[in-house]
Amino acid sequence: MNFWIPACAGKTKEKIENMPLTTLIKAIQDIMRKDVGVDGDAQRISQMVWLIFLKIFDDKEQEWQLTVPGYKSPLPSRFCWSSWAKNPEGMTGEELINFVNNDLFPALKKLATAAGVSPHGKVVGSVFEDAYNYMKSGTLRRQVINTIEEDVDFNKSGDRHLFNDIYEKILSDLQSAGNAGEYYTPRAVTQFMVDMLDPQLGQTLLDPACGTGGFLTCAIEHLNKQVKNNDDRKRLQESIFGVEKKPLPHMLAMTNIMLHGIDVPTNVRHDNTLSRPLKDYGPRDRVDIIITNPPFGGMEEDGIENNFPRKYQTRETADLFMALIMHLLKHDTGKAAVVLPDGFLFGEGTKTNLKRELLEAFNLHTIVRLPKGVFSPYTSIATNILFFEKGGPTKEVWFFEHPYPESYKSYSRSKPLTIAEFDLEKAWWGGAERAGRKVTEQAWKVSASSLAERNYNLDCKNPHEVAINHRDPEELMAEYQQIVRQLEAAQQALKAELMACLSANNRGKA
């Protein structure tokens, strides 16, 4: 693909052959850095994302005009990308900024709450209800728009795949801005969790803290293999649910999901799942599958905990999500895979109450213990994947300790966790029935009664791991001091030998 980067408004554009897409994104950000209204990487990224979303929506509308009978755009014609952005010689300067701030954004925000808006319009409204334009230079805004318009056509299948590169670059830049860890899960982890849950067409699937949509898009790819006709496609679209409370990751999730074939992702909401009282979730809200990496280490705002029964009341986000997840699984058929930190396994108080119910009312059949560094560089906290099903109680919990690859001491950006590493777990898993599991160097099991006796402490160490004897500190200090004395003696001996040689040499010269 050839990319064009405008040097500045009104000047000849320089053609750059085969520019990597990550370089293209950097070029867009470099343009934005010249704008006095944009402060920091996070704002630059948010500006780029809402523009990319509108570009993608416009490209999708061209497709819907041909494939959806009677399709009518929810946007007045003057607000369609093709009308105000597509022409490289179109609006710029003050005219463009005034249009974006005073016309475009107010109109798009209204779509979120206005009566009679089509599902397509609701999607646009949900993306823009908390979005803002920070750029103050219409000239720089025009340069950014031209770059996006000229370089990527999301109606081309090849260019659609390029969004994965855009997505990865944006996540990388968000990490640099200090907040990507809130909604990033390594692809290998999402793929493994989806593979093990094996969702089937017709089952409802939810990620209540969906971030940028990694689990949802992975599940969509898994389910797409089962789609055979338009009815199947409709069932798939109606079965995927997600909620994300922060505007930027929600915008990324909507864009990502649309490019994965869910044209109208109205079931992916911009909201806080925890803000609704638990008792208000009824049978119609329950789902077959929940797969998520809820934010951990954070605290919810005051009052959120009052939406939960007293035994679960805490302001720690991950604990509240666990209570919600357990409540939302369908009776007897619901199953879940959840990423949680070590602190949940050994924690007490609310965590103990959650784990007691997890063992008594669910089948917590597997805990995969991930090594440190899986989420590097976002966090060094050790994490685990809990797999459980509604309709317990638990009889025994299998633990599987995921080992580092040979020669690895940790993971890094240049040496990330790969899906191939999970072949160990998959070979051991025992299929859908988890039949024939065996104790190995990585796998062991603990009875639920033993865990109850431990006050539901699930932080069970690998019994096959060779224990390292660090020995008594006084003994180690004595050994250290002896080594120091030996080293000093060797130094003195070497010094004496050198002095003797120098003395002999001086006598020879005399």
C-alpha cells in the first residue's frame, strides 16, 4: 500500500512507498503535537479514534446501501464523512473547527438519547456521547483527516486487516500514556480462554468490562467458523454483549467489533455494569458464557458497593465484578473464565465470602496459574485464569502452573507470551468433559474440603516444585565472612608476590 502524508495545507504531498502502518499513526500524532489544544498522548489518541470511527462508519454505510434493503443513514447528509471530510480541498481552518465543535459533535451526541433513532444511529450516539474535540487548529485537523482518508479504505478486505495494526499501535501508545493496563489483555490469553470455553452459536456471551473488545472480537472469530447463512449471522450479532464505562476504550471496542462483522453492535454499551443494583438483574439478564479480565487494584466510587449484598460490599473493583459474574451466569448451564490477580486467591474478608460461594454453588474446576510478566509492561502482578461453571458444588480444583519457555526468565514486549505455549494446557485439558486429567509436573489437584479448611485460600503452590533451601541467615553470614577473609588473604598474597617481583627487577637494573 502507498501512503500519502500531507506536509502542510496547500503544499504538495509527498508520496511514501510502503510505509508501515505504525509509522502512519505516528505521523498523524506528530501533526497533532503541533496543536495547542491537545494535551498528551491520551488526548491525541482519542482524537484519532473518533475520526477513524467516522471513516469506518462511512465506508460501512456504502456497503449497507448495497446490502441492506431500504437502508437509510441516521446522519443528516452534511454530517456524513463523505460530505465534510472526504474532499482534501474541503473545509479547513476556522470553518472546519466551528463545524466540528458547533454542528457535528452536538448532532452526533443527540443520537444517543433522541427518540426514534435507528440502531445504526444509536451506535454512533453511544460512541460520541462522551467524546470531545480537543484540536483548535482547523488546518492541522484537515491534515489529519486527509491522511486518514487517503491512506486507508476499510471497504477493502486487506485494509480492514490493517486495523489490527492500528489497534496494536494505539494500545502501545496508551501504555506510554500510562493507562493501557486498564483494558489490555494479551492476545494469547484471550485466545486460550475462548478456545477452552468453546462458545457455540446461539449461546449468549458477555464481557462486563470489555475494554477495547479483545475478548469479544476473539469470540466473534471463533463463532464465525460456525456461521453458514444470514440467519446464523443474525444469531451471532444478537448473542454478543459487552459493557465498558470509559469512552476511549468503548470507542475502540465499537470500531473493532464493526470491523469483525458485527455491523450494529448495539449490545456493546457505554456504561458501568456495577452501577446497577445486583437485585435488579433478573433471569432475562443471565447469559451462557462470561469471559473477562476485570480491572483489578482499583477502587469504585463511593456508593457503588451499596448495589451489592452486605457480604460482598467492598470498593475493590475486581471483587464486585466477581460477585456480578457469579450472579449473571445462567443456572446449571452458565460457565465463565476470569483473569484475577494472586491477591484474590489468598485474600480474606469479602474475597473469602466470594470464594466460599464459588466452591459451594459453582464448579471451580480449573485454575491456570500464569507466571509473572504475562501482562508486561503494563503490570508485573502475577495473575490466574479461573474457569468455573454454575451448578456446583466443587469437588476438587485442578491447578495448572504455566511454565516459562526454555531459557526465559520473564516475558517482555520483545518476548511476549504466545498462544502456542498453551498447547501444554490444551493437551492436558481432557476435552469438553475434562476427562482423563493426570497429575504432572505442572498440574495437581486439591479437594474442595481441603480448601475450606484453609479458610478458602486458593493460593496453592505447585507441590512438584523443587524447594529452594535458602538456609539459616547466620550460617550464610558466617560463610560470607569466610569468603571475604579468603579473598583478602589472596589479595595480600598477590600483592606480596608483585612487590617481590618489582624488588628483584630493581636489583637487576642496579
